[in-house]
Amino acid sequence: MITTPLTGRELECLEWVSHGKTSWEIGTILDLSERTVNFHLRNACQKLGVYGRQHAVAKALKSGMLPYSVSVTSMSVIA
């Protein structure tokens, strides 16, 4: 169970991860440093109780924090 809600920036970073973007690419898109993006992703992982960015995206999707349709495009590229 998630006790601390994710911030808007943490969710935004997870959304870009779900599209297959790297921390550097996310930083460029959001006008943040790569280090700041990693900070937000680490915080999201900690709040979600997971250890990796892909696991964080999966848990956020399963919990309804990210809409499932967000990752459909990136999933079809992988398949």
C-alpha cells in the first residue's frame, strides 16, 4: 500500500520512463538535469516500495496513478 502520494514531477518522470525515455532525455524534455530526474525517480521508487524504474512504472500503472494508455505506445514498439 502506498502511504505517501507521488508528486506531480515524480509522476511526470515515470510517465516518460513508460515511453522508454532515458533520464537524460527526460531531463532535456522537462528542462531538468539528469541528476534531478534521477532524484525524482529514486523518490518515486522509495514511495512505491520498489527498486527499479520499470518496476515503479508497473506499480504506478497497477495502482492507477498512471493511465494504462500512457505506456501502450512504448509497449507496442517493444513487442
